[in-house]
Amino acid sequence: MHLEEVAKRIIKNFPRNHKEKDPFKVLITTVLSQRSKDENTEIAANRLFEKYPTPQTLLKAKEEDLYELIKPAGLYRQKAKRIIEISKIIVNKFSGKVPDTLEELLTLPGVGRKTANIVLYVSFSKPALAVDTHVHRISNRLGWCKTKNPNETEFALMKLLPKDLWGPINGSMVKFGKNVCLPRNPKCDICPIYDYCKWEGKK
DNA sequence: AAAACGGGGGC
DNA sequence: GCCCCAGTTTT
């Protein structure tokens, strides 16, 4: 089976729907999600947006006030500082709109390639690969690439897959990574692409 | 390339 | 206590 067909099978088996598309909420939620579990991220994001739904409202927020709201996501001091700073830059430099290019997004504090690419794909429907540890690990396990870090994986996957698959395969791989292709004890017995995996460690 | 950053929650 | 968690920044 061709690599592209395997990718499509992953996408079919682990579909990912992004309900929220508002660029500001996607951006801030993704910053909150860094080094944090989904459930806790969601609690933090809901509490934050209930009080501060836009960058304009966040301009007046006190850092200490954000601590309590976003605490469940962890690293709350650092994140509170970044969220306020991001809001300032968006309002003052980008006329209140989240920028829609990789270069501009990367100028925001706490926004790296992974976070920027999520915004590009989810909110602006642009082809983008947000390569995190899951996508990195799985791409290498499958034998799609031999890369040292997520950055290299991003460029490897861009060459391997057509643009219209970048966003979908990314999200689906994360889901796959959390449900089946786990870092430590992968559930190879229920893996839908077991036959196409070149990993020596597979069981 | 590696270390620092710096916290909640589960076990 | 120790580990993981859709990372980013600094050294």
C-alpha cells in the first residue's frame, strides 16, 4: 500500500473535527495547551474566554487575575504573561486581527512553529503541518522518515504528502498517538495500519 | 543539541 | 515522589 493510502487510512480511522475556528481563541487555546492535557486546557480556555473573549478585553486584564482562570493548564505564570503580551501585539501591531502568515505568527511570544501551524490550518484553512511529539514519533515509527526533531519531520512530511493532506493527517496522527500508537506501550494489537508499520519495536 | 522553563494531575 | 502532557526559549 502506498504511503498516501496509509495516511488516508489513519485519517479515516482517527477523524478530527475542529469546532472552534475563531483565530484568537484557537491561538490562545493552543498556547494554553502547551505541555498540558486536553481536559485541563479546555477548562482553562473556557474560564478565560468567559471573562476575556477578545484581545481587546485582555488588554486590561491583570496578570494575577489570569493566574486563577488558567491554572488548570499549568505553567500559568508564563502563559498569563504571554497571553497578555500576545493580545497587546495583536491590537497594536495587527489592528486587532490574528495574523494569517507563519512569519507574523512566529513574532508572537510563546508561539513556535507548532502553535503557528495549528492556527494556519484550523482558522485559516491553509495547508500546514503542526508537528508535535506525536507526529514526530509516529512518522519515524512508520518508516516515513528518519528525523532527529519535529522541525525536520515537518519538512519531510511536506515532501511525502500532498498539501491537502497536511492538516488532516496532522490532527489524525495526534489522535492516533493518544489512542493507539502510544509513546511507551503502543497498542499494536488494535492498530489499523499494523501491516504497513516498519517499526522494529512493534509487537 | 541540550538545558531551562516551571506546573497541574494521575498514580 | 515521579511521570507525563498537541512546546518554546535560552544557552
